[in-house]
Amino acid sequence: MSESPLKLQIVAAMQDAMRARDKPRLGAIRLALAEIKRVEVDERIDPDETRVTSILDKMVKQRRESIRQFEVAGRAELVAQEELEIGVLQEFLPQALNEEELDAIIKSALAESGASNMQDMSKVMGLVKPKVVGRADMGAVSQKIKAVLA
């Protein structure tokens, strides 16, 4: 089994952070590698590029939720830690899509699937998700599709 190029990039970044003695960055990278390893062990797979990207995307989403909770609780130091981790994780994710690119992907998926009402939502999401994972917030994508189909 071959390693994902993205995973190899994360391992190289970990080694660089170790050499630079950058503990906060090293901690965030180790969290990402631990999560990838957990998926490898639990699912008995060698994750490909798409799977590693979705793992990192999920980690960013979890940290954004944590930030919201920490802000409500007034825990500024924990908010800062989560924001640092998001910054490190986003270095390994593909460039985010802008609104025009996202709209074009949704439009082509609607045309390809022939979707005309809300019952076709899953068809459209099935076509859109592989193209935008790690590059756009899936909640926002879902809302855009619902607005078009409604």
C-alpha cells in the first residue's frame, strides 16, 4: 500500500516543526496524524488523498464548533489554541472555492443530475460533494442547493 502524498506532506511538516522546535504547530500536526492513523486502524484502510482531505476538513469543522462554545464560555486562551490549530490544518487543505466557482459546480451538478425538486437533493449532493470536500463548508453548499431546488 502506498502513502497518500498529502499524508507524506503532513509527516514532512511534522519533521520541520520538530527541527524548528515549534511546539504549538507540532502539536496540531500530531493531532492530524493521530486522526489519520485512527482511521487507518479503525477502517483497516490506507486512506487516499480524498479521504485524508475529508479527515482534515472534519477536524477544522470540529474546531470551529469548539471556538463557538469557548467564546460563549469566555475562554479566550482556548479560542486562540483552536484558531492556531485551524490555521495549521488549513495549510494542508486545498484552496477554498469562491462563490462563483461554487455556484458553477452546483449548476453543473443540477444539469447533470436533472434535479428539479427537493427529492433530488441527494443526487445533487452526491455529485457536488467530491468536488468541494475540504474546499467549502458543506452546510453552506447544502443551503445553496436547497435554495435552488425550493
